[in-house]
Amino acid sequence: MNRQMCWLSKSGNDGEKILYLQVEANKGWRPYTAYPQFAVPDYQIPGGSKGWATYQKLLKAGWTLVPSARANEFGTQVEYSESMVQNQ
């Protein structure tokens, strides 16, 4: 299985970035909150990055971090659904 992580803007532009995951090569990028089986609660730090705790967990588990610029290569779909992003 191809398990990758990337920091992307949740609005699709240069705004605040959150952690996105791609669990298979033929699947699009989705916010980490769309995968409760992988996500862990965010740290309660004002202004902290959404997904940082999940990133640390998955990095230790062998997931690959992909540069943001590469996430959209080859037409890979990025799902920017606000309903999947929890505002905590």
C-alpha cells in the first residue's frame, strides 16, 4: 500500500495548511480527519498545526512525507472538503 502524507492548504490556496493523507496511489488526497483509523487528537496549542500529532505518529509508522508541490503532480486529485476538516 502507498501511504503518503502532505501539508496542503485546506482552501486550495496559500492559506493555513493541514495534514492530508493518501492511502493508495490511485486515491486522492484527503484531510487526516477523514481517516479516523490513522488520526490522533490534535495538540491543544493555540495556533498549532492541524494534524501535527497525526503526522508524528504516521512518520514513526513508516509513512512518507511528500512535498506540497508534488502532491498535485500527474493530476492527483486533492479533496478540499470543509466537512472533512474538523475546526477545533
